[in-house]
Amino acid sequence: MARPERTTEATKAESGAAESRRRILDVAARLFREQGYAGVSLRAIAAEAGMQAGSLYYHFDSKEDLVVEILDEGIRTVHQGVAEAVGRLPTGAGGEALLRTAILAHLRSLLRLSDYSSANVRIFGQIPEAVRQRSLPVRQAYDRYWDELLAEARGRGLLRADADLRTTRLLLIGALNASLEWFEPARGGVERLAGHYADLIWRGLAPAAGPATGRE
């Protein structure tokens, strides 16, 4: 027996619910990015989204559930942006091109494209440990992706053979994420900032001949 076609009313209801859910998430991500975790209540999110506070509970059981979805989407946005940018590189691209592309894509996602990724960086250290644990699988997947990129770069001779990948990744991603607190587009574009980060990480601060130590 053929399945009955869905009614127009049912389709509209589902579409409306999906739009409401997305509006809640978009508003919450922006507010968390601007005000931090403790500074944002469900009531404030509802008011900004133009709905009653009780309506949020139709979509999310708690503030914690809402936060987890924002955290996960923020990481996925950055992960997808970096993976797509790296995937567009030609087959013969060198290790430096690989990492410069990944750095630029990460910064673009943070600084231009998504309240979700910015909110993730802003509030991750502020949320309860139980909530943080729920978001770890998505975050760890992105960490593994960077570990693989760095391992490939090391294999191509761009990083020292004894470079610890986890330490390098923590140093790099921490520095990139910190740019949210001070980056001013008027002082230079994202591309220029990405180039500075890459130069500092892989070329260092010391002159080629090495700094003078002042020691005998």
C-alpha cells in the first residue's frame, strides 16, 4: 500500500519548527559570543529571538543542551572549513602550503564566518565540566585532524623530526583562537594575520644565524 502524502499543514509545521530552532541557536550563539556563558539566560535568548521563554523548552530541555549543540556546531564549522580548504589544494602542494592553508581557513571561520565558532572559543572554559565532556568527541575529532596535518608536514620536512605534535597543535590552535580577543580588521586582513602566524611558528623569531647570547 502506498504511503499517504504528507499534508501541507504538517510540512509547514515542521518547517516552522526547524526555523524556530535555528533562530534560537543563532541568537544564543551570538549572545554567548558577546556576553559569555554566565551572562546569558534562556529568558534573554527567548526575548532576543522574539518568543516566550517556555517556547525554548519545546526545542531544548535545558541551557546545557543548547550550549552543547552550539559548541559542537562551532567546532564542525571550523573543521569543515579547514578540511574543504585543504582538500582544494593541488595534489603536489608542499607541506608549507598545506599548513598555511589550514591556518588561514581556521582564522576565517573564527573571525568572519560564524558566531558558533567564536562562541565555542569564548565559553568553553566557562561551562560546567559535565557539559564540556559532552562536547569532547567533536572537539577531539578536530584535534586528530590537526595532528594528522602536522604529522604530514613533519613527514615532508617542514617540522623538526623530534617535534611533539600535540604540543605543536596546542600552541598553534591556542594562538589562533586567542586572536578573537584582539584582532582588528582595520589593522590588516585575515590573510595577513595568517601569514604572520605561519612565519612565527615555522620560521621563528631568531635571525637565521641565531641570536647573540652575550655569553662567553
